[in-house]
Amino acid sequence: MTDSLGHRGKFGVLAPSTNTSVQPEFDAMRPWGITHHHSRLVIPDSKVTDDASFMVMMDDIRAALFPALEAVLTCRPDFVVLGMSAETFWDGLEGSKKLQRKLDKVAKCGVVMGSDACRAALRACGRSIKRLGVITPYMPVGDRQVRRFFTECGFEVANLLGLKCESPVLIAHESKQTLRDAIIKVNRGKVDAIVQVGTNLAMAEVAAMAEFWLDKPVIAINTATYWYALRQYGIKDKVYGWGSLLAEH
């Protein structure tokens, strides 16, 4: 029997317990007949001031990922969406593929990760997309992993700005003005598209506005991940107000 509210599909969504951006942004983009069922990677709001403390946070995320996945699988989701991104970029393209295989083996249903979603979004925007401006909330150790991933996917990271957010919760406290200014900074020179990673940066609305004014793709990872999940699952609905990905692709 089909779920009475999620008659088109139940999406299990994984996000850190510190993350307050994924749930509202995904919910705002949700088509009729799709339901979201959140499972949290329980981590502390640890202080992040340098590469070493960033890696402590990453270890917390890694330890919590598969328990959170096992928890959400108990509602028998039709699809799983990762609302956390740093780990999906780690160790470049091959590291991303390795994590995907591990998730697929446990989930036994479709699983979408932010790294793959960003790559698919850039490809959807056209073959002319080569040079990227990238925004992250990370410390340099995380920025290097993001740069490596996009480089191994065949893109050139022309400009990268890491905001060095001082705790997982504080990532979501970055203002729209800060995000706007970050877009301006990474747009210098010849940049074909701008990509933001780090799912707790509430970038979806700002990215859509910036895309309109700059007349080039500005991809927020939450928008890309949710778009890719819908399309991979077979939902082709156009959702307006969140940029060209959901409205045109």
C-alpha cells in the first residue's frame, strides 16, 4: 500500500543535528506528494578554529553517518538524500565514489550525495562551464578537498573562499549579506559558474537572486542536491523561485 501522504515518494533525509538550513530549504522546494523524513547525525556543536578542530568535527560526522542512515531506513524510504556535504567531497572523485558504494550497500535504494549533485548540476548548465568560483564554510583542510574534487571532475577552481565558520551551528548564522559578498568575491575574473558547498549555509534564496543578476549559474548545494534527488527518483516537476536548475532542468 502506498504511503497516504507520500504517495509519490518518501525521501529519507540525513543531516547533522547542528544543521538548521537543510530541513527548511528542502521543505520549501518540495513538490506535492513527496514527503521528507529526517534523521540526524548527532554531533556536538564543537568549536572550530583551525584545521585540527575541523578534523575533530569531521570525525564526529563520520561516526554518526551510518547510525543515522540505519535509523531513517526503518521508515522504508523510497530514496535517501544526504543533507551533509563535506564528507562527500573527501579524497576527491574516487573518495566520493567509494562513499557512494558504501551508502548504496546499506540503503538498498537510491542515495544522492551533494558532491555528485553539484557535478550533475554543472553539467546540466552546459559544456561551456569550465572555471568555477567556490564558496565554503570550511577551514583550509576542507577547502582543499573541495578544490580537489572539482579539479578531478574536470573543472578549474579559479577562486575559492572559505568562510571559516567557528562551529557547525554558526554556519547557519552567516547572513544573506555575507553570502552576497562572498558571491561577488569569487566572481572576479572569468568565472563561468559559482558553486556553494556546506549544507548549513542558507544559500538557496541568495543563489537564485544572484543567478538572475549575474546571468550565470549560481548553484547552492541544497538546491542542487534536492534537484538531483527529484530527477534521479523520476520526479520531473518544475519548481520555481529557486533558480534555473529546478525551473528549467
